[in-house]
Amino acid sequence: MTAGPAGRLGLVWAQTGAGVLGRDGALPWHVPEDLAHFRQVTNGWPVVMGRATWQSLPERFRPLPGRPNLVLSRDPGFVAPGARVAPTLGAALDAAYDEHDEAWVIGGAAVYAAALPLADRLEVTEVDLQVVGDAWAPVVDAALWRAVAGPWLTSRTGIRYRFVSHTRR
């Protein structure tokens, strides 16, 4: 990765082929292999997320272990125990780059949309499901991004998925 004035920025998410990220503040599927991939990609690096994503994490996983957690909130009184709260994406990235040269955005949809123009790497897990959702992944423009898709795999839960890595052209 080589974007962002202060460091590299990656975005990581899982989506259906139609672009569904979630429903009612949660993932509408369970693919443990994707969660392991997420941990591998983000481990050791700051993770930036919106307040709703933070609140969607089970309490026992807050903050996400092994990486600095930065939570976006416009509410100056919002407290995220174990994480740093920032009022803007820019402030969160500045904080991340104070001590690291790489950071990862982990959700939600509005944060992905705001961060996409700054990113130089996307790690997307495609889940082979048709589900109703209310949160959508950003559109990845093939003219700007080079994609390398891995093979379709089957989760131990029976759901087909694949990892797709995108790098900025």
C-alpha cells in the first residue's frame, strides 16, 4: 500500500455479490474463515471504525485485541473504553499515523465511502448469498482498482466465499 499523505490505508469488509454489507447492524451471515482473514489482515495495525460498528462488536471483543482501536463519533461525550474516539476520519487517521505507517478502516458503510478515495488497498470477502440488507459496500471502480480474486471456497458453515484483493492502479 502506498496512499495517504501520512501512511498506507486499507479497507477491509465482507459483502454479497449485490454489495450487501449488513442488516440491522450485523452481518447477515457467519463465515469464521472471513473473521480469521480479518484478524490476519488487521493484526498489529490501527483499525478505524464508526460508532455503530464499535457498538455492534460483542463487548468481550471491545476493543479489538492486538491493534489500536479508533472510533469515529461526532458526540464529544461519547466514550469507547479501550479505544480512542475521534471526531472525523482525518483526525482518526492522524492519530493512527502518529505511531504506525498503516491503518485499516473496518466499517461501517459511511466510513468506507469516506475513506475509499484515500485508500490504496481493499480486502473484500465476497459471500455467495442473496440476502436483504440495509448497509451497502462502496462501489469499486475497475478503472481505478486492480482486483485479484482467489478461488471460491466453502466455509465450515456451508457458505461459499472468496477473498478479493484490490490495489489502486
